Amino acid sequence: MCSAAMHLIHVYGKKYERGSNWSEPEVLELLQIWSDVPVQTELVTCLRNQHVFNRIASTLRQKGINRTGDQCREKIKKLKLEYKQKTLRSARYYELMERAQSNRSAATSGSTLPLWSGSVANQVIGLQGSETNPPRAGEILEIKTEVMSSDDEAAGPPEMLYEFGPVDEEDEAGGEDKNTGPNTDEQAEMDGEQGNTRVICSPSDCSDQNMTGSSGAGVSPATAPTTMRDGGSHGDQEGVSGSFHQRKRRRVVRGGDEGLSSALAGYLSWQQTAEERFLALEEARMRQEARAEERREQQEERRAKQEREHEFRLMSMLTRVLSSARGMEDQSATTSREIPPVPSSSQTLIPNSAKAVPNMLWGDQTPQYSPYLSRRGNSMRLHQGILQEGYNQYHANKHDENSNPHGIINLGTSENKLCFDLLQKRLMRPDMLHIDPAFLQYHDWKGHSFLREEVAKFLSDYCHSPKPLKPENVVVMNGCGSLFSALAATLCDPEDAILIPSPFYGVITEDVGLYSSVMLHHVPLYNQLTGSDVRPFQLTVEKLENSLKDAKKEGLNIKALILLNPQNPLGEMYSSEEMISFLQFAKMHQLHVIIDEIYMLSVFSETDTFRSVLSLDGLPDPQRTHVMWGVSKDFAMAGMRVGVVHSENRDLVQALDQLGAFHGVPGLTQYQMAQLFRDRDWLNSEFLPENRRRLREAHIFLTEELKKLDVPFLHRGAGFFIWADLSKYLKEKTFAEELSVWRCFLKHRVLLSCGQAFSCGSPGWFRIIFTDQQHKLQLGVQRIKNALEELQDSSILETQRTTDKRDDGSGTARREDAKTIDECKDPTLKTSSVQTKLDNVDIKAEPVSLADESFVILNGQSDIRSESLDSLIGTLRQQIRSSDWLEKHKPELAAGKDPTQLDVFTDLLEKARK
């Protein structure tokens, strides 16, 4: 630790020792003791208050709270400052602070001067307030000030004494003669002949003047004439005991009570001014400490940023080394072959149009924080989902039957592409083309009233609500993603958390996190049956309870529960009994429940029945139950961006109304959707039945194909997807290997969604979409088959190679790959079943066009080591993007060491270039 830090700890150690954390019960006990009348009276009447806080600390220790007097006093100061700023955390704190203030006022009025004894104060009060039996004009009253207590003697003379009113020169001179040292007697004098009053006072607990030595915020009275006198040592006090311990008597005539009242008023006025001055200085000190803490956090953030950039550079250099090594292997293998190779199943075929899409940032392309954006803006810009690499390639190389037949087929995005002909015909009718001036103007941010009325009727009918839903409980926004974001912002504070069963639709993480900084706490579900489970991935109240306990142990503040019904990606539908048990669990823990029923009309199974939450006779907690739905799935209109939420909580509806300006739906779109909701004949007789039929046929086709491939899957009757278990194709049960399998599908030009994109706890699960056109679905399934064959054959090859190496004790070089190629008479002929022999194992390649110039062969030969190197590089890429990985592998470098010039990487680069 540097010397400057040691100096700060030495100087400010006492202050930070006072600022230890207090729990709420400890603060309440402290305020209970401090606000009592005897404590406030003693604080008002005593000169030094350290012994009072020491006794408060002693009382707290008797109750099991180990605090010192300095800690108690510092905490009271902070509470008084927060009380003035109205930032106390509990209403109970305000009650106790107000009680202390009233007791302090009573103590102040009950003891006129802080240094007088109780009996003398009563005499003064009696002198001022005696109206029924007033004394004669010449009557005088002798006032004798109290002798300092033993505690004050032990503590020494007062540090600061303030004197108000005109000072008698004769008395001043006499005082100087009697007191040769720096100590003088504090006295309360009233001179009846001259009408002058002099009061010697000391600030009490209210002004905290004698408590600010540690904070450096001393206060000097500026509004009244003062004389400051410093007390001497204990020896000096004994020398002048007659003058210091025994106050001299003075005569005060009856006419001096007005002067006394004036002096008291002046003292109280100064006391208030001093208190305000002290609080202002204390507030300034706290602001300065806050600024220092902010600067420290900024420095820490800059240091962490430099370490991350350093990690990126190291990993980029290592990846380039591995790529160079792979290039050397490919070059040597190419020169050793005499016959040009034919594309096999292990070759990577990438269209020219997709070659420019970078899978990873290299060297100087390492992501940097933009100086034009905030930290949150940079976080959004650099944020990438785990499947972003695949979607980048898909958008650059989309499959098109005519223009790009070899492009990537997307079976990873949950969209219904089966009913375009039905929607096109309906949307072209004349009633959909009406334009009203109101559609082109600002509207109610909750949605046009005509649309909310139609939504309420629509949900009442199709959700089978026991009573009609009210339009004023409906809010319309541009999609369910916006609804999730708005609900997270209105129901949670930043850094709060929401429970959600996993696996789940992964985009919800960004919906609640990007804007609102709300986290998701997963309730993990597994395919193995445990406890009372009767089906895989079953959600139970017991699992919710355990997850909530774990979240509280981690210090998370859980505010809500998200349920997807039907579930995405499982296709699970909860029964009424299960849903009621979940709602009762949420009510018991005072959690909001957000239920997404966006697939409620996409239930195609003839044996399964969907029950909406809105169909229940009575909700356990209707004020905390909020139901979402949208047209993206059930109406096959993901591009229209219309989502609705129904809630009986009027406060929530008003809060969402304030956010509607950011998530509004265009007026023309609202009109068209209202027209569709009104047209029940078209919905009930044409669109919904035909949509269910097409969903059922597509689902049957895909499930039959998966059965032929012997792939396990969940058989559910809702949604657009099938949750399939491909774990048997993993070489090892890790998520890194799952990504390798996902990249193998992408290499065969079919895009799927892997389980870790849905926060699945078991590697090997994939979501496959079946709601696409028949010819695309067939081609996509064929490409899935080819990828699985390659995975299976590569696994057999690896097993065979391991066996061969075990049998070959001398460790000889591996055998050359023997390949046979059928001669092609026509260069444009497409090979339908090119057989490649590799170590006596035949691998069937996917049919490709040898004459197609839009594809480039990246790997010249089928080499398992090259494939393994691809997997390694892919794993490194994933680790580079993972902040958790970077946090766990922070390098420790010597001061001034340039990480880009490390010897080990320099040597590797030199070897790779040779």
C-alpha cells in the first residue's frame, strides 16, 4: 500500500471507524434511546455531550448492539442531516426524529440556560411567569450557577464558550485580575442598575458544535458578540477553583427579566443559525466525499477497461497464431496431394457474398468504447447475443428459391410463414384502406379508444373471460418486447430482479435489461424427472420457492415473476390448477406476475386445451397480475408490431401511459387491427381453422423426420417449434461443444437456435422452427440430416483414430487419406452422392454444384485436426465475447510491461511465419 494511502487511513481512520454500517433494528434502538426526554434534557443542559453518547453506547451494548459513543454520535448527525433533507428511509425514523425534536423543545423551555441547575432554572421561569403574585419593584433574586459535574471535571474545561450581550468593563477587569491563566469563569450576570444582561452559554446537542472535531466543521457564532475562552489544564483548574467551580453571586432586580428574555431569544436565534451553518458544512463535506468516490469509481472503470482491451489483444494474437498454424497444415496437405479434391462433407462452403461478414474482430479491430457514446450506449453497441454470428451470415446470404438457392435457410426465428396468402387477400379488401384524419394525428398513448374496445371484446371472447373485460384496463404498444421493457421500468428499480423459468425466450433478457437495468433470475428446469415431476422441464411451486431463496441469499431484490404460456421454447401449456398455484405463490411473496400468452391461438393439437389466466373465475391477486398478448404469432404478423397488456392496476396503466410516447403504434395500423378483430366471420371460419391445420401438418412432417433420425424431442401441441435433444452428437457434454454443433449446421447453410440461447441448463438441446413453406422446410431438414451425418461420422473417425493410435505403439505418422472420385463427364453435373474414404470410413457429402462460382472451397481436404482447430477457434471467439471469462482470467503484468510484446507470443508468431 502506498504511503499516501497509509497517511489517509491514519488521518481519517477515526472518521471511517465511526461510519460503520448500521442495520435498521440498530438504528431504531439508537433513536429510541436518543429521543427520550431525559437524554434530550441532558444534551440540552450539559456543556460537553461525549459522556451522554458513551452512556447511550453502553445502553446499546446491554441490548447486544456493540457500538462506541463516537459511532452513535456520528450516526445521529447523519440522521439529523437526512431528516432535514427529507431522505430518511423509513416512516418510523421520521416519527422518532419528530419525537426527539419535541422533547428537545420541551427540555429547552424547561431549562432556561444550559449551564444552570434545574432548581435555578425553575426560579428563573417563576420569575418571568409570575403574574398572579408579582414581587415588589425592589425585590432582587440571587442566582447561583451550578458547579460542574464530576464528568465534566474529568473531561476538562469546555473547549468553546460563547458570551452574549454587553460586557461590564469593571467585571471584565476584575475577571482578568482574578484569572491570570487562560481559563475564566463562565457566568450568567444580570445588572439591574444598568439594565445590561450577560449570558454565558455553550452549544448543546442541537448545534453539535462540540461534536465536530472529527469532521473539521467548527462553527463560530457570527450573529452575536462573543468572547471565546479556552479552558486550561487540570492543574490550572485547581489553582483557580474558587473562581471556576464556584460562580459568584449577582443581584438582579425585577426589571431585568426583559433583558433576560432578550438574551435568551438572542441565544436561541444564534443556536438555530449555528445549527444551519453546521448542517450546511456537513452537507458540503458529504458532497465532497461523494465526488471523491465518483472519481475513484471512474479510475477503477478505466483500469478495468484497459485490462479488457489487453485481454482482447492477447486473445487476438493467439487466434492469429492458431490460424497461421492451420494455414500451414492446409498448405502442406495440398502440396502432398496429386489429385484435386472433391468437396466432401467436412469442407466449408461459403458464398462469396458472405465472405465479407466477419465472424470475429482481429487485432486493431478489437471493439473499442466510442467517445461519442455513454457507458450505457457503448454497452448497447457492443452487446451481441450468442447467436449473432449466425444471424449476421444469414442476413448476408438469405436463401431465395430463384436468386440464391444455396443461401442459408432460417429455422431459428419463430415466425409463422404459412398464412401469407390468407392475410394478403384480407388486407387488400376495401375496408382496410380507409383513412381518417385522426389516424394521422397524435392519439391517446395507450391506443385509440376504438382499438382498445375491440381488444377488450376480442380477449373476452377468445380467452373465455367470465365477465367482459374493460377497455380502460388495456394498453396497446408496438410489440410485446416494448411491453416487457415498459413493465420492467414501471414495476422494478434498477438492479432489481425478476424470476423466470428457464429455458425461456432469450430476448426477454435484453427487453428488461437494456433500458431498465433489471436482471433475470432463472428457475432452472431439466429434462430429468425429480421430486414430484411427471414430465420433463416441469415447473413446480417447490422449484419457485427454492429459486427465490437462492436469489435472496445472493442479495437480489425479486419484484416479479414472468410466465410464458404456452411456453417458448418448450411448447408447454400450464393447466388451470398449476397456474393458480403459481399465482398464489406470487401473492404470498407479494410478487407481480407477468404472463405472456402470445401463442394462445396457435394451439394446433386436437387433444390439448389452452386455458388463459383471464378465464379464471377469481385471481388470487388481480392488482399484481398482468396478461400480455400480441398479433406477431397468432395472426402471423410479426412486422405489424402490435402488442397489448391487460391489467386491473390503474396505477400501472397510468405509468404505462407515460411511456406510450416511446412505444406508440401508428394510427393506420391501429385501424387495420381493429378491423381484423371485428371480422369474426373471417377469423372463425377462414383464418384460425386454416392456420391450425397448416401448423398441424408442418408439425407432423418435422416430427416424422426427427423420428427417422432417431432424435428425441418434446411432443407438444402449441407454438411454431420443436425442442429437440441432439446431445448424442456432442463429443463431450459442454456448451462449447454445443456451439460447435450449431456451427456445423450453419456450415451446411441451415440456421437453428441452440439451447444456451434460451439459458437451458443442459447442453445439446436445439429449437427447430417448422412454420415455413413446404419446399424450404424440406430442404432445411435435408441439410440438418447432412450435418448430423457429418457429426456422427466425425465422431466415428475420432474413435477410430484413437484406436489406431493406441494400437500403433511407435507413434508413426498418420496414414494418408485415400480418396476415390468418380469422373464427371459434364462440368455442370451435380454430384448426388460423392463417396470419400477416410481411414476405411465412408462419409457421404452433401450434393453441391461443382460449377457454381458463387461458392469457394475454404479447406482443401477433410482433416479431423482442421475441424478440431475450427472448434478451438470458435471456442476462443466465444470466450473473448464473454465478460465472465475475461473477469476470471485477468492477467497480472509488471508495471510498464507492454502486453503486445510478450516474448511467448512473439516467439509463436515468428514460428508461424516461417
